[in-house]
Amino acid sequence: MKELDLQEAPSTKSLSISFLGPGLWNANNSLGAGGALEPYLVNSILADSIGVKYTLILGTLGWAPYSASLYQNNRYGTEWFVIFAAVICGISAGLYWAAEGAIVLAYPEQRKRGRYLALWLAFKNSGQVIGGAINLGLNIHRSTGGKISYATLLTFVILQALAPPVAFLISNPENVQREDGTEVKVEIKTSTKEQLVILWRTVSSHQLGLLSPLFFASWFYWGYSSTFLTLYFSVRARALGSFLSAITGVIAVSFLGLFLDSQRWTMRHRTWVAGSFVLSIFTGLLIWAMILQHEYSSYNPGKLDWTTRGFGRGFGLYIMLSTSGNLVQNYLYWVAGSIGDGTQQLTRHAGLLRGVGSWGQCVSFGINSAWPTKSPGASEHLSLHAAMSIQGTSMALRSTSFLNLSKPFTPNSLKALRHTLSTPGQQTESQQSELSKKLRNAGVLIPLCNVNGRAGILFQVRAKNLRSHSGEVSFPGGRIDDTDASFLDGALRETEEELGIRPEEIDVLGEIGPPEVNLRGDMCVWPYIGFITERDTKQPESDDCPYPSLDLNQIRRVMSVSEVAVVFHVPLTDLTTPGRLRSYLFRGERPYWAVDVTDIVRSAEGHSGVNSSTSISTEAVHGETQLDEVGSGREGRVEIWGLTGWYLSLLLRRLQLYQEE
């Protein structure tokens, strides 16, 4: 048994690096230093290949050289070193943010991510607080403009050099056990080619790719605020700004984190409220910035100091703009973490967020370069930010399902499910087509359940001795008998015969449709959705408490081995992982997602004591389906495909977990 590092995640070691690396880098840049375009997104592939720990170690190597180059430039006027160090820092920062993003999102439980994001920012901003305090102490008497003391930068170099040794102390994700006893999900490593394919799916996906405009806008303000502070404030005022903005950012984000983790409201409600609040505040402050900038452009106030009249208006704008920027960025990290799970997937999410954000930051500094001695272009920042924010906010709210993928099913989530499945547009038994009346009918159940505290769907592998679809993944169900009162009753009866789950243990939530005719064209298949819970176990005490987890071992003991070879549970997070999804055509014309569950089935076989060579089809599917659908055994994979994959895609589209093809 592997040894687990029991800790509250993210660990203090990881948070310390946030202070030593980007925290002190922020302290530098809060004084007006420039930015660099980091290859965050591409570096997520390297993180997937070598692991988040070693990616993090490589990511800490660039901070100290960059501060050293600023020291050289400040004291001796050296320019080539700044350019060279900026390139090195950009590459290492890309690695750092890809790894650190995965750690801060994947290590804690989903219900604690808002608070841990606040804690992460606190450590990151602590570097800025300490750096700002050092800046302020060394420049307290400098009430005019100019360069900061080079002793400030030398202090940063010494502190940032401590980051790489601390990074070696970080635990690998597979060795981390969360406070609630669960382990961090670590996906199976894939080839670089496959990672590129998965990366493209992530970028172009409805859930995350369409959030790119908001990612772009989230760092766009930085160029303006940095230039604004440099142009209009004294050295000691800039140092005070670095110090105070870090403190106010931590306070604001802490309150945001508490709200985002609150279980009193649904995830979709929290997404709407938090997103509307932070983006409204942020946009309002940019409007204020445009008004104030117009005044400063008409009459340059010179270098404002805290002894200068009118200091508070401009300085207050900078503090509040920086604080609201922290709110927007942490909110976006929370959204990105809420629509994914596992270190590799969250590495890609963090890489996309930071990569596109850095692009916005780069464009922002480019706009400011057009006004090197006067207006930093607040109106241009505002107009572009507003356009990106409006589009991005719409996409953020559309991409967030009412289901929390990492949270078990609760009475509240089942109520939302029932409401969604009851909306008009479904074909009911009383409205069945003339074609279905001429065919035999079958019913299948899509069984939702909690297993090991994770929401998901139950599947089975059909026994090899069956005449049709043997060794393939399916839902429980079968042909309707004359004794069945309805198609639903037939689906429930077949579920009990195959898996030993009694009808009274199934809460039927609705149906998904319309029903489809099987490949042979002689049977109409009716799909129903139900939630399975053992009636003998303790039920939730409130609508926000999770239902108890299903005991798969009990089902394996009572299932019909003549019909079922393996029964297994696939969490919703796995059903939405881009690396598992492959796009195919149902009946040669309608696109749907087939889901690779090879590793899950193999693991389930071990629990069932079944040999895969006798339970799963290992031959490629022949005939009509070979052109457009992939089944068990193709390229060594076990997939949820065909009619089962089609119905699964229909359901997850209704739940806003899959995009429309």
C-alpha cells in the first residue's frame, strides 16, 4: 500500500512558494515594472508528462534571475540581461502557473476550493505585502518620482532563491490524501500527440474554451493600473500602493471564497451571483478610471504623494482596481476548477486561463506603449474590457451546469434534475410513433447514483454468452414483456433481474428521448433516468446533504452472472473529461461522444474477480457500425458507444455537461 501524505491541501510548502516566487514578482511589478507573455497553455503538456511536482520545481527557477536583472539595470543600467531574464522568467512562469494551478484546484476538496483559492492568494500577496513593506521602508523619504532603491531588488533576489528548495518538499498528487479521506484524482499519462489532441478539445470546448474572452479581460487592466501608478505617483506612494493593494485583495477574496463554498445555494446560483457582483464592480471601476484619466490627461497632476492635494482620488482608484482584479481572477479560477477534476485536466484549465490572460496583459501593455508620456489609454482599456466581459460572462453562466460535478447527488440536485427532465419536448409512451407500434419495444434505465461520495452513472458489461451485444458496455434493461404495465415497468423489472436492484430503490426522475430503433431495425428502445439509493440506509437529513453511497460490492454479489459480466460506476467528472471523449456519428449522421472507460472497467474486473479475456469483447465491430461507431476492443479500448453512448450524450447535453454538436 502506498504511503499517503495526509494534509490539508494545498500544503504550506506550496503556498510558501507562492510567496517566494510570484508574490515577490508582484511586488516588483506593483512599482511599475513590465510584464512578459508566458507560454502557460503549451507548458500544460509538459506538466502532464513529467508531473506537477517537477513542473513546479522548474517553474521556480526563473523568478530570482529576473529580479537580479532588474537589480543590474537599476544599479548599472544593464539592458540585455533584463531581456534575457524576461524570456527565462516567462518560460519558467508558464511552467509554474500550470503546475500551481493544478495543485490549488485539484488538491483540496471541491467544496473547499473557494477558501483555498483565497488562502493561495493570501500567500501570494504576502510576498507583495512584505515586498511592499521593504519598498516603503527603503523609500519612505522619497516623495518624488524616480527609481526605487536597488537594495529592494537585492532583497527580492535573496528571498526568491529559496523557492526551488521548497518546491522539492511538495508531495506528488498520488501521495496526497485529503482531510475527508479521499485521494487526489490522477489521470493515466498519455502520449504527447494525445495530449495535443486533448488540449485542442479543451480550448475549443463549450465549457471552457468559450470563456476565453473573460480570461483575456481578467488581466487586461494590469497594464493600465501599472502605468497609471508609475506616471502619477511618487516612489513612496507606489510602495504604499503595493503594500495596501495586497492586503485589501486578501480581505476581499476571503469573503468571496466563503460565498463560493457556501452549500446554502446551488452552484449555478453562486456562479450567477458572484460573477455578476465581481464583474459589475470591476467594470464600474474602469468607468471611474476613464473619467479620472480624462482629467489627468487634460491637466497632468505631476507626481502625487500622500502630502499632495487630490492624492486620495487617484490612489483610491488604484487600490480598488487592484482589489477587484483579484476578485475577478479568483472567481475565474473557481469556475475553471468547478468544471473539471484531476491534475491533468485542471493543469490544462489553469494553463488556458493564465495563457489567454497573459495575452490580454501583453496587449494591455502594448496599448500603453502608444502613450509613453501621457494618457495610458483608459478608454481603450474600458471598451475592450467591456466587450470581452459581456461575452465572457454570458459564456461562463452558460458553461456552468446546475450540477456540481465533484459533489454527490443531494435532494436539491435531484429536484433540479427532475425539473430539467420534465420540460416539454420529450416523446412519451402515449405519443409513440406509428413505427414504434409496429416494432417490439424495450426499456433501459440510466441509473444515477453516488459511489464513494462521487456522483455518477452505473454501467454494466454484458455477459459473453448473450446472443446480442455480448461483452459490450450497456445500461440495464431489456425487452418489454406482456406482463409489464408500461415500458418503464419493463425497464425496472429488467434492472432488478440483471443487477438485483429493486424498483422501490429507484427514484424515477424522467425520460430522455425520443426513443431510438436498434441497429437491426426490429426494436424501439425507451430510455428512463432514475436515481438509486438503498432504502435500508440512512437518508439525507436536509436537502443539501448528500445521499448515501451505493455499495457496488453488494450489487456484484447479487447480480445475474448469466447476463452481466461486470458492473461499474463512472463519475460525472470522468464522463466530462476531454481525454476520455471521442466524437463519432450515431447511425452515420448524428454526432455524439463515445467515452473511453478502459481503466475503470479493468479496475472493476479486479473487484469482481473477472478475467477481462472472458468478459469484454476483444474483436472489432463488423458491418455497418465499423464505419462510424467504435466499440469494445477497437484499438484496445473499452468504450461507452452506440445506442448507450447516444443516450448518454443526450442526457449530458440536457444537463448542460456536453455541448451541442
